[in-house]
Amino acid sequence: MDAVLTAMVEDQIGPGERSRLLLQTAKEQLRFDFALALRSPAIALHFALRSLDLKDGDGVLISALSPRYYAQVLADLRLTPLYCDVSFSFPCITRESAEKAIGAKPEGVSVRCIALHHTLGYAPDAASFADLGIPVIEDISQSYTPPPLAAAADAAPQNKEAAAVKPAQGTFAILGLEERDMLTSGGGALLFAATRRDASLLRAHANIPAEYCLPDINAALATVQFREATRNMARRQEIAQVYTQASLSTAHKRFVSPEGSEYNNYAFALVLETGMKEVTSYARKKEIIVENAFEQSLAGAGIVDTAECPVGCSLALRTVLFPLYPRLRSQDVQRVSRLITTLP
């Protein structure tokens, strides 16, 4: 609150010094070469795709569970979406699902990019797509993990650089700062490139109009979010452990992180064996809000054809999220836990 109020009473609340401070803070954790602080993830995806010099009609691989704005950005750039299905155990694109979508592409469409959304915080193996020879745009908006936790999976790092978060594997990465992202500024996104070669493509947009750039009032909140991320992540982990224990007594399933990767507990999701309406109605009686996990996804919005991505469309109808945020009170965590244990 102090950071935002201070920004509000200054002479300038538009893009300025606080945005530059945000980029400096983010660079220490994300280890990028160059980044743009923008007003929305949609603008970030737009500039990322433009930087790849794609032609009208070129194909872009996207998950059926990507945010629905992906389709609008591709349509605005006159690009062809190539939808990839997911599995019931993992909600992201895999190498196999990408190859299947490439094999089913319309005749005459060239596959020029993969927009790899880290759905619900689960991180796909971006390196596995490298030998396809297609640029990758990673959307880490939900999978962001602060350096101390990212380094915890590594064996006793010997220096400060080794302890930093590993950079994204793709050509570009998007870190959304919207209300439902892991970090939030109330709206906005960072678009960054880890290497000097890829950063040179983004620098072509360094002088974009201020109306595309993140205002200082939002940057002030995002900077605090970066600084508080480690503490917030630890609290998320505590809550998730309680929920996980409760879920063992239900017939409903959870997604599984790939072997060797550590989940950041962005959300607690269950894939229901019963109807969503029945579960949400039961939760409402207990005065707990349970949400459709993929209501704002491409599949949830009905943009993806069921025959094309049957698993993704099924998950959009069967996956729910339970309240999980750092300032959730202990008594409310126990209430949600009891709800999970007694789900119909």
C-alpha cells in the first residue's frame, strides 16, 4: 500500500522511474538480457510474435488451455492458431502433442512458432522442443518461482549466480502481472529475452509509445511483489500440503509435475470425477468459492473444437480451483481442507 500510495502522490504515475526500478529488480531474479515492461500480457504476446517476423497465415502452436486472448492476438496479426491437446495428468503442451498438431496442420501453413503457456503453474519441458527448429515463446505468468525456491532443487549451489533462477529456455518469455498471475501489479507484463542475440529483436521495440508501457503505479506494486515472493511462496506451500493430504481421501485427481521439476503451488486444482455443478453447489453451501479452472481458456470459451482437442475440452468442464493465496487465514485453510475431504 505504501508503494502504490507513494506513486499516486508523485507528479508522474505513467511509465517512468518506477518501471525502470521494476526491470532492475526483475533482472536480478530472471537473469534476462533485455526486457520491456508493458501494459498487458496480450501486448507482450503481440510484440513477441511481431519480433519473429512472421508472415500472414503462418502457424503458431498453442495449447487448448491457453488464455483466450491468445486467439485474439493471433487473429489481429493474421496468424493461424494450431491447437495442441494436453493430457489428463499434465495440462500443458508436450513434444508429442506438438508433433501431432504439426502433422494435422492445414496444407500450405508453415509452423513458425510455439507459444508455450505454463498452465496452472506447471512448467513444460521447453528444451524438448529445441530440435524442432521453431522459436518458442514461454508464458511463465503462472509458473514464476523466486530464486531461493528455484535453487532449492539444485545441489548446494557454490556461488550467487548458481543460486539464481534458471532463465527461460525459449526465444522470448512473458511474465504476466495480471490479477490471476503468480505476481500481480493489477495489470501488465514483462516481455524479456535471456540472450543478447534474442534481445536484439526486442530492442527494435524499445521506443514504443508510452501508451503501451507499464505505468509507474502498477510497477510500484509489482516491485513489492517480487520482493515478497519468497515469503508468499512458502505460505502457498504450507497451504498446498494441507489440501494435498485432504485430497488423498477423494476420488478426484490432481495434475502431476514432470519428474525432476518442483511445483510452485500457483493453484490447487482437482479434475473431478463427478459433475462440476454438483461440486460448486456443494461448496457454496459451505460458503466456499470453488472456481472453474479453465473458464477463461480457449477450450473453456468454446474456441477450440472438441474433436480437435478432446482432452483439453473435457478438462475445461471438469477442473476446479480451491482458494489458495498467501493471506488465507489458518481457520479458512482448515475449512477448505474439510470441504475437499467430503466432496461428492
